[in-house]
Amino acid sequence: MASSTKFLCVLGLVLLVGTVVDGAGECGRSTPDNEAMKLAPCVGAAQDANAAVPGGCCAQIKRFSQNPKCLCAVLLSDTAKASGVQPEVALTIPKRCNFANRPVGYKCGAYTLP
């Protein structure tokens, strides 16, 4: 529960500071940090490979599965890091959600999507 609260506080801070994106980046007009804020239901699953992945998390991750560049940017974002997300665990969430069309083998920095 404390990690969820920490995550939400970090997300709120990012919202307060806010960044305006004029061009299109990995996630279109939104920044990876802003998109990471939508992944609050995933915090536990992104910190513990044995934790069940909530349905709300799978629903949010599914939005990114068709855009692996955005998915990687979100899961490796400063917001995700600040909330205690472990990239090697977070990148297993699409597989743990049983998405058949996930981007298997896609390179995310030093990591590879399983």
C-alpha cells in the first residue's frame, strides 16, 4: 500500500510540474511519464514477478502492446523508476497478462520483452 501511495504522489508531482509536448514522441503527444501515471494498478506486479497482475493493469498495458516503443519508454520512464518499478519485472507484464500479440523479443534498452 505504501508503494502505491508513493507512486500516486510521484504521479501527482509530475502532473503539477507538467510538460507540454508539441511534437510526437514515443507515445504520440503524451510523454512516457504522463502515460506511466495511468499504470498505478500495475505497481505491485511491476515490483514482484510472482504477484498477480490485476485486470486494470492488463487493460492499461494492452493499450501499449501495439506500440512497443511507447511501452518501453513508459516502463523505463523516470516516473516508473521513482515508484520502485523494476524494469526486468515490469517488462514481463504483457506475458503475464497472456497477450497473444505482445511484441516478443522487442529490445527495451538493456532488456528484451519476453
